Amino acid sequence: MKVRGIRGATTARRNEAAEILDASRELLQRIVEENRLVPEEIAAVHFSVTPDLDQAFPARAAREMGWTRVPLFCHVEIAVPDALPRCIRILVLVNTELGQEQIRHVYLREARKLREDLL
């Protein structure tokens, strides 16, 4: 079994805790659905937010989904000029037999423009 990375990104409409958590939950649920994941297969999840989102840790959404034993880590993206605002990025590390070409990366809301090649 290999460890593979599943990427995803979305945007929050506002810098409010409920909005950050809703956007994070929506993205996590889509990643789980698209890749048929169960928490026991998840090795770890990295969450990053742009500096303009500071009202909640996006990892809290995963905890609220029952991911109590999955290692979670939040950090802030570097402040690049003209970067997509209010962006939440996720990297899910998963133990799987799937090949890289079978992994389904998920980009939602305004973040779809980050990886139009994957849509």
C-alpha cells in the first residue's frame, strides 16, 4: 500500500468562523466522496489558509466530521500579491492502492480556477 496525496481547495465567502468551517466541510466531504475514503485510510491532513482567513481553524471541520484520530495540521499560506483571496487548501495523505492517475483532486467555488486542468 502506498501513501498518496489528494489535493483540494475552496474559498470562504467571508472571514467568519461559520463560513470557514462550512467551506472546509464541503471540500472534505467532496474529497471523501470522489475518492471513496474512510478515516482509517487517512494518514494525515494539512490545511492552509490565506492570511485573510483567521477566524477558525479549518481542521475543526474534520474533527466535527468525526476524524478524531487523524493527525491534522493548519498553517498560513505565504502572502503572494494577487493570490486568490480567502482560499482554503487541503492536502490529504491517504494509504491506498490507487495509482496517481486514479486520485480525484477537488477544487470548489472560486478555487476552481487554480486547477482548471483537473476539472
